[in-house]
Amino acid sequence: MNPKLNVMMLTWEFPPRVIGGISPHVYFLSKSLAKNGVKVYVVTCDFPGAPAHETIDGVEVYRVDSYRNPSPDFATWVYLMNVNMQREAAALAAKLASKIDVFHAHDWLVANAGIGLKHIFRKPLLVTMHSTEIGRREGVHTDTERMIHDTEAWLTYEAWKVICCSEYMVSHVKWAFGLPSDKLAMVPNGVNTHVYEHLDTNNLRLFRSKFALPEEKIVLFVGRLIPRKGLPFLIEAANHVVKEFSQIVFVVVGKGPLKNYLTAYLEKLGLSSNFVFLGDVKENVLPALYNCADVFALPSVQEGQGIALLEAQATGKPVVAFDVGGVHEAVLDRETGLLLKPDSCELAKAITKLLADEQWRDKMGRKGREFVSKNFSWDACAQKMLQVYYEAAET
């Protein structure tokens, strides 16, 4: 029988602070690990209204001062935040009765703190690389981007093992940082399938009426409004789809710097009335949104895996996505969704075909729920992570 592990996770975002995919990943993974007997301490940034310390389903969460003083830019803020995070995490780790066996950092944003703790306590450091600067920017072009890339390279060098969410990301990270194969491990993102099961029909109908008429079809997008998520492709595709389905609403969930550009583009094409921007929504609202949708679309041009794709399939919804990065590992083409080359016309054709065939949508939805439940439950992901932890702790 394996001994009980004590793990300290470092992350710059954790609910209620939600910026991207790291927050839900750490939240659900840590809870699943706790359920499997691991003592997990999450050290993260503070957030207005959130307690400095709380226990969530067995996970102890510590929110530290994320450096409130003005910073000239985001990169400077990150480094200053890391100084505070390392100090607070070191003090916590030193006073715990049960010593930390493994430190686990999530992305470059907590690199300095993670590396510092590794050397202070002489314990293995694991890092999950959720993405890379090369992948996000299609190369490094500015001093800030080079700084982030070099920080990522330093973090992967210092780590005992580098964990990625897909086989695609394993190969990408290996190439980006020149890592040996035995330093890499794959643990996919997961999803709590029961959260996305069909909700009460009457409540769902009332909820749906807030942004769509009963006769309107709904195409849903969930993601940050940033270039790599490909929303301009969806807008261009919508320009074709509305010619076949005039009663249709494209519901966009998420915030980001492209919001003004996207709304201006929609106005130019005369599609403003067909799009609804909901911004960020609470985690307990997402299941209802997925259930209301007829089709889920994620036209990312770069994607390590795509948690939203898993969520949509867990809800029994067919997905349409571009076949980039690790997407083909999260979606079975023509079985749980349609994978396409990055092209707005192809995207429009795929959405139109699915909207026109309810039986096909239902068949894909059933297969999608089965596929995700079998391969991407958080418990299954936690078991894979546990193996990496035990190997690290035994070194």
C-alpha cells in the first residue's frame, strides 16, 4: 500500500479567481486527489471577498498577498507576486507537522516560487505546462515574450517531471525546451460529467428564454476572447449560417481583449442581433448553458486539449472544432463532433449540417458523453497524477 502523500500546489489562479483553464484544473484535480487520500495544500493569490484560508472538500487553500502595490507591467507583477508566494508557502511548509513530499507548480506564473521551494526544502518539483509562450504567440517576438519563454525553460529544467495535458503538448513541450522523453508525463484535463447531465426541463426553458426565443437554435462558444480562440472564424462562419438558419443565436461566454474588435466586426457584417456576449459566468451556470445549446463550437487555432470541448461532450452536445494541437485527442471526429481545418467556410458547413440533423446531433451527443465519462473523469486523471507523485516522492 502506498504511503499517504503531502503535496503543495502553486497556482496564480484558483476559484473564485478564474482567468483561464488553470483555475478549474487545479480546483477539480486537487479535490479528486484529496478524495484519493492525498493531503493537498493549494497556495494561490488572494481575491476580494475570498478567505485567506479555507478547506474545500479536504483541500486546504491558502491565499497570499499577491502584491497590491502598483506595478509597471504584468511581468513585473508576476515576479513580485512570486516573492510573496514563496515566502508565505515556505513559512507554511516549515510549520506543517507532516512535511511536504512534492511541490507542484502550474505554469510559468509561479516558476520562481516553485523553484525556490524546491531548493529550500530539497523536495521534488513537478510542473504542469498548460501552454507555452511559443504556442500562444506562434514564436517569441518581444522582450516580454522572450522573458516568459526563458522562465518556462528554466522551470522545465528545474522540474523533476514536466506534465502535459495531451500527447500533442508532450511533443510540443519536448521540442520547445529540448527535454528528454523520460522527463515528460501526460495527465489529461478532466471533467465532472455528472455536473453536466440534463437539468430540470422547466427551469432550463426559463433560463434559455433570457437570451433566445423557443424557435431559435443556439450555437455556444466558451473561452477567452483572445486571438488563438479563433472567434473571428466563428463570426465569418455565422455570416453563412444565418442564410440557412435565420432564427439562430450565437452565445459567447468569456471575457478578453478582443471584445471591442469582435462587436465592431459583427456590426460591420450586420450580425449584432445574432450574437449574445455573456462575459464570464459562474461555474454553476455553465451546465445550464451547455444544456441549452444545440451545437458547441470552438474554432481555436492553437489548443493544448480544450476543457470546454470535454464539458460540451459531457453534456451530450456535438462539437465543432478545428483539428489543431491536442483537439483530436479530446474529440472523436465524426463520432462525437466534427474536426476541420481552420477555415470559416468549412466551419459554417459543419455547423449547418449539424443544425439540420437532430438525430445526428443526438447520436453524437450520446457517444460524446460515453467517451468523456470513460476517458476524462477527474478521478481517472487523479489516479494518473498519483503515479507521477509516487515516482517523484520515491526518488
